[in-house]
Amino acid sequence: MRVAILSRNSKLYSTRRLVEAGTALGHEVDVIDTMHCYMDITSSKPSVRYKGKSLPKYDAVIPRIGASVTFYGTAVVRQFEMMGTFSINESVAISRSRDKLRSLQLLSRKGVGLPRTGFAHHPDNVTDLIKNVGGAPVVIKLLEGTQGIGVVLADTQKAAESIVEAFMGLKANILVQEYIKEAGGADIRCLVIGEKVVAAMKRQAAAGEFRSNLHRGGSAELVKLTPEERKTAVSAAKIMGLNMCGVDILRSNHGPVVMEVNSSPGLEGIEAATKKDVAKMVFEFIAKDAKPNKTKTKGKG
């Protein structure tokens, strides 16, 4: 098969591993910088051009679309879909998962466990917004934040009110969520491929930090999932319509709760923690499921 990896940097661990795994399995793999693609929209034969030439016909694409380039990146993925190319994650599913508020609303509608969450553009009563999710301590998140950036823990009601008012003064969109203290600064990253959790790791926040992101000094180790945690991760991926994703779960007193669904999960941490060849599993899924003009997206909304 001929497969394109849409990535801005061919030297990134995840991109390199995907190239290695695909090549080892006998596939022809190209890395395409998403932001250097341009598209012929109006032609009866849609195409993607790259560095002055039309790209060849690919059997499948693997989007590695960073959050900062979601709009243009999903447009490129959509153009490949118009050409009949199979995408392991479709453009509409990527867009759906990148909108944190939309994601939480869709997961909530399907009964997936979530932390209590509040959202408002300009609440008349900030105190009520905070108390409605259980009161301080609370986690306040920028809707556009990634990798733990724009996530603040407010220990007291007064601190929470000040942070909310400061963000709103900057006209930022924010979520206010209950703080799951019993998680102990740890979360679980479940890597889902094709409606199955293929690898899972527990990420522990560094001392003095509540965010468990590996980019922020957190550590990772192998973890054994409960059946309920597996079911929650698979359900979240399916609701988002993603064939491959990372589902971040916290262990709360009322069961597993989903914090985020990541459509371009990094492979370095989870491969190191689990010793599993996740990149190979991606290509095994594509080889089994990729067919021209095939739509795999199951999510709604």
C-alpha cells in the first residue's frame, strides 16, 4: 500500500516510528508537511498539490494534525477524502474531538463518565458557576489549550473567582471542572485503535504539579485497566468517530471519567511504558480496513 503521513516534522518520534513500521511491513510511506499542501477545490478531479506537483494516489493517510493548525490540517484531510483516500481519522472526527466543549457535550449525551463541568461566556454570577461544579478546588481550562498549557488549579473559591474573571477579561473561552482529588495527580492514557484499547499507561504528575502531561515532567508506567475503564475508552473513541486516538481517563470515586480524547496521540511515552509496537498496530489496522471511498466515522454531532 502507498500511505501518506501528514506531519509537520519528519523527525518527530511518532512520525519516525510510523515510517519505520510501515516500511518494515512492506508499505511505501511518504511524510507530507500539511501546511505546504495546497488544493484544487473546483476541479471535477480534486487533487492535493505539494511543492509544485500533484501528489500521487494514496491508499491511506495518517493525519498527525497539531492543534494549532486544526483548521487548515482538517481541510487537507477532507481533500484527500474527496479523492477517495482512506483516512485513519476523518476530518470531521478530528474537528469534533478538537472542540473540547463539543466533545464533552457529545460524551455526556451518551452517558460517558465526565467530571462535573461548567461553561459560560459571561456568567452573571461567577460564584454560582464555580459552586455548581462542586466548589473549590476547581480546575479552570482554556478551551484552546494543549499539553497542559492553559490549565489552572484554583485551591480556594476566591482564587477561582479571580482566575475566571481574569480569563473572561481577556475574552477567553474557559471550562470550569471539578477537581478529582482522589486521582492523586495521575491519569490513564488509553490508546484505542479500531474499537480496541491496544495499550495503556498511567501518567503521574511531577512533585508539586497536578498536570500529568509527560511534557510537563510527568512519569509513565504500565497500568492494568478495569473492564469499565476499557469500555469507557472505547465508547469515547466511538462517539468521537475516531479509529485511532488517546483517551485520557481519571479514576474517581464514581468510576472512570474522561478528561480528553486526543486524535493525534504521541507514541513515544506509551511505547516506552508498555513495550508495545503501537506504530505497527496502526498499519495493521489500515491494511485490514482501508478501502477506497470507505467512511469509518461513527460519531454524531
